[in-house]
Amino acid sequence: MKQVIRTESYRDDLDDIEAFIAKDNPSAALEMWFLIDDQVEKLADSKFPRRPGRVPGTMELVAHENYIVILEEDLLTVTVLNFVNARQQWPMREKS
């Protein structure tokens, strides 16, 4: 089993989405927080599904139809960087 490391930016993103959802539905917000973070914890198992990331060197976990978790992984650890809304342009494109 790998160690799962949650970065501060991931924790901030998770708290932000919980606060956003809680404006309309506090119980749904808490459920979403746990749904996403429970799946992140399962990344300790190398067999738990993830896909190659759109940014070189990253992997992605589709934690919910609306949210994608961005992570880096090596033989011993999974580092959870942040997560984005599935509708969001990811990665951000450079302006020309």
C-alpha cells in the first residue's frame, strides 16, 4: 500500500467546494467532501482506478462526474495536488 499525501492546495480546494455546495445544501456538501476524500484515500491501493493526466507527470481520478482529482504518483506515495471541476478547462491554456 502506498502513502497518500494530501497537499494544502487539495485541502483548500475541497473546503472551497464544500462551502460552495453548503450555501444551498449543507448535508450534500458534507457528503461530497467525504465522497471525494474517501476515494482519495483508496488511491493507496495501486489497483484503484486512475488515468493518465492531461499534464505530463500527473494522474487523474474521476472522483465524481463533476470533479477530477489531480495527483502525482511514485512507487511509495500518491501526492494529491488539487481537484478541478470537470467542466473547467484543464490544464489552463496560455493566452496568446
